[in-house]
Amino acid sequence: MTIAEPIPNSLRNQPDERGHFGQFGGRYVAETLMPLVLDLEREYRAAQQDPAFAAQFDDLLEHYVGRPSPLYYAERLTEEVRKNAPAGKGAQIWFKRDELNHTGAHKINNCIGQILLAIRMGKTRIIAETGAGQHGVATATVCARFGLPCFIYMGAKDIERQQPNVFRMRLLGAEVIPVTSGAGTLKDAMNEGLRDWVANVHDTFYIIGTAAGPHPYPELVRDFQSVIGKEARAQMLSRINRLPNLLVAAIGGGSNAIGLFHPFLDDKDVAMLGIEAAGHGLNAEHAASLAGGRPGVLHGNKTYLLQDEDGQIAEAHSISAGLDYPGIGPEHSWLKEIGRVRYDSVTDKEALAAFQLLCRTEGIIPALEPAHAIAAVEREAKKMDRDQIILANLCGRGDKDIFTVAEALGTSI
Amino acid sequence: MTRLSFAFAKPHPALVTFITAGDGDTTANLDALVAGGADVIELGMPFTDPMADGPAIQEANIRSLNAGTKTADIFALAAAFRKRHPDTPLVLMGYANPMTIRGGDWFASECNKAGVDGVICVDIPPEEDPELGPALRNAGIDLIRLATPTTDATRLPTVLNGASGFLYYVSVAGITGLQVAAQTSIDEAVARLKAHTDLPIAVGFGVRTPEQAANIARVADGVVVGSAIVELVAKHGANAAGPVRDYVASLKQAIVAARKV
């Protein structure tokens, strides 16, 4: 982590001092939490100025997480896509291999940063929410590493479909608390996390897993995840001395996407595509907040939300538990509105097909979350020239998803 | 004098009672609150994601939404209440999204038309005041702010800036209906708040028994009771009005007696 001076006319200077990304973001929390959120911001500003904090963060990322993650040219996938592309078309497909991180996903980058902040603030108890369980596992991991008690809120429905991760969290010493309110998914787990926090403000740090929530969370999660884009940018330049033409990443809350995109925002020739989960399709149940929602306030920030005309929040659906959330990080809402990033969506079915395609062509079992990005990569690559480059974030590995995929394919294991 | 300031100018502390709109027979329950002696009524606007509420009010929200309650129904309940009870102040309490989804001006205007006196929004702190505060103040609706055990002396002026009607002291750091604050901490907090403001101070969260209400009434200008009433509505369903009235009357009696001691 390095401290960047603001660049004039840069798209990388958000949020403003009140935590707003244009009309989005902010601090929409109960008064009980407000002093804590202000404290966290003060502590984060101090940490940003402290070379020891950056040194410890970088050291843990290198020796504990296993960074930098490789940048990989997916040659056989590229060839496979070219077979079905018009003549001369079929961009080169590259992956940022964040699935090779310790714990199997990008989530750990952010957890390392936040637990260091928690320790700086003298907090002695850690809570988190989790959807797919990747953030829960990453949080439980850093809690074990630093010896702090860990409580993970997880929707009852997600517990059922992500049993391997539930067991992992328990092995790591975390207590997994099932949430039965609402639909029993990520949104409900986040409500319960906030309720715990408000009742335990004196000793508890809430490690939010995505680039959402009250300011400064969207900013600090983005900054911790930006290691993805910073590495990828440097790796691209050193490997082939050019930047990619298009970046692609899957979006639930949007932390892996903002982590990849942010360091490239001022590179005018780099296009970006965020992929939301279209579930059963945009006319049916889905989790595509930008495509099917409108701005509103939930979980501490203003952002695009799936909701009805009265502002009641809708239930999201995706085969991927990690994308099953009716909102999106506020910086993505802003990037959509200013037109810097294009957003599109991929259905459960398309993601499943891409999941299998990557397994067969590259020997990589992706998580269902980046499988959405891979489906979009396939779609986009066919439209692009062969000398162009797509870089997608392979943000998680698929070990956790094999049961879900088996069931969807009608196989029992 | 507004209805709210009149309610807090009575010779006894104000009894502030809460129910969730659209949960059970709201019209009958509102009348029962008035009949039991409530001085101020908070009508909860149900929300799918009531992050600051404990199980009792969460479930009331779900019951109400499952029964099909829309924002328009809540304003209709409020307007009808205003016709039946011209003098009892009515405060809408809820979360930012249902209040701001059509814009703060729309919400303030609907409040005005329905005869609503004040608004409590759980998740719009002073830092996000532009979302709703200016619209309410322009429409002459009181924006009631919350102070909590974590609101220290340096922050309190921020909370008070733009607050009106009364100040709602949330006596426990937590969600509604569960923990009970120690009376000594309430005494200290009310004294601290009174040193900073002339607004009436109403104390809530976790208040259930007439004894607790009486203890708070000895130091504060108002006592807020919510979850305990909502639980009666849950238990008695469509026939909750009688038990609600009797319970509220027991609270009122204790509050009135408290100041005579």
C-alpha cells in the first residue's frame, strides 16, 4: 500500500470528505454507530500516513497471502473462443489469478488491512457477514492469525449451500451464527452484523467484506483490494509492455472489481466491464442492482438497490451466493453514472457453462462468482480483434462451489 | 405552540408510545394508545431491513409488509388519526429508504397533508441531513434526532443542530427491546443532555414496566415505550386494543404519580 497524492482531474480522488461518490455513498447509520464510523475514518487516515502500517500490510500480503498473484495468459481458452468467433476476431484472454491467494479468493486482501486497523484501534472482538462464505473464511483466517475472537453472521440459506466454507470457518475457530430473518442470505446477514455492532460498540470491529457500507468502508476496502489492479497493471507492462484493452470482473458488492478497476481509472484507453448476476434472467429473479434497480439507502450507503416503488428492498437471486445481494458498492453506482465503466449481466446458466469451459480448457476450477466474468469475457472476446487484450479477475477458486454446480448439472456427489 | 411542544408542556412527563403501522388493527390500536393516555404517538413505518430493531419490531415490520402495507396506507392511517384526534401529536418513525425514495420534499409534503407533527429517521444522522432535514423544516415538521450513550459532549452540538420537537435519548447502545439501561446511567445522561439543550428529553429503548417508566419520569421529560406494546399486538392480533389500552394506562398512571413523589 502506498500513499497517493491527489491527481488533478483524476477519477481516483473519490470519495469527497463526506464519503460521497457523486450522489452515492455517505454515512447512513444509526447515531450509536456514527461516533465509531468517525473514529474509524480518523484511524484510517492515520494508518495511511504511517509507513509501518503499509509495511506490515505489504509484508503479510507477500508472505501470508502469497502475493503478487500471477498474471496468466489463458491460451487454450483464447483458442477455444476464437473457434466460434468471426474471422480475425477473438481477443487474447488474460487472468489475474487471485484465486491462488491463501483462502482461495481476493477477500483476504481486505481482511488483512481491516484486522490491522482493528488492532490499531484496540478492538478485541471481530464480527463479519458472509454470503458465499469466502469473506467469512478470510475473516476467520485473519482472526486465527492474530488471536482475536471471531463471529460470522451467515444466512441460513447460504449455510445450507456453502457447507464446506461453514466447516472451514469453524475449524479456524470462528463462531458461525445462522441468520433466519428475511430470505436468510447476505443482506440479512449484514443486518444482523449491524445489530451486533450497535450492541457491542465498545470492543467490536466490523470487518465488512465488500466495498460498501458507511464511509469510510467503501474507500478502505477499495484501497486494500487495489493491490489487485496495481499488480496487474505493473505485470502487464513488464510482461508485454502494454495495458489491456478491456478489464472484466464480476460484481456482487463489487470489491474485486473495484480493486482491479481503480488503478486503471485514469488510463483512458482501458475499457472496463462489470458483470452483475442476472440469476434466472433480468425479467425474473436476479441480483443485478444496476440493471434492475435504482438509487436508495441501505446498509449505511446510498447506491443502486433492487427495491419496489415504496423503497422496500427486494430479495436478490443468483446461483452464486457471493453475488446474491440486492445492492452494489457506491463507487460502482458513480462509475456507471459518469459512464467510465460499462455494466452488463450474466445469467446462472451462462455462468455454469463458463465454469465448465474454464475447467476443461485451462485446468482451473473457478468460483461461480468469476464464472460470471468468464462468461462475459467469452462474449466480449468474440467481438474484439485478435491483437486486443482482455484482462479478467479470477477472484476465487471453485472448490467451495462443486456441490452447487453438481446439483445444477443434475449429478449427486 | 405545536402539538408536540404542548404535549411536553403538560404538568407530567410525556408518555410516548410506539406501534408499527399496518401490524394488526392499527386504527383501533392508535385509539387505544390515546385512550390509555399516550401523550405522543410514534407510528412506525415498516421496512424490509430494520437494522436497528430487535426481534419484536423486526417481526412487526414483516407482519405489516406481508399484510401488504404500502407507504400510502401509512399516510392514510395518519390522516384519519388526525381527524379523530386533533390534539395528539403523531410522529412517523422509520428508516431512510422508504422516507426518501420519492425525495425528501415529497415525504415532507405528505407528512404535512396527513397532519404528522414530527419524523424520526433511524439511519439519517446529522451528517446526511440534506437528505431529509431541509424538506421537513420547510414544511414545519419537527425532525427529532436521537442521542445515544456513544454521543459524547463534542458530538452533541452536531446532533442538536437542526433538531426540534424533542430529543430522543436511546438509553442503551443496542437494538430496540432487548437490554435495559441502569437507571443511574440514564440519570447522568439526561443531566448531561439538559446542560446542552432546552429541547425536551424523552428516554427510550428497553422500557417495559410501570416502575421503569416512573424512574425515568423522575428525571426526563418523556418516556418512550415501543417493543412491549408491539409484543401485545403480536400476542393479541386483531384484538389487541383492550390489552394495549390497559397497559398504556398502567404506564401513564406510574408516570403521573412519579412527579408527585
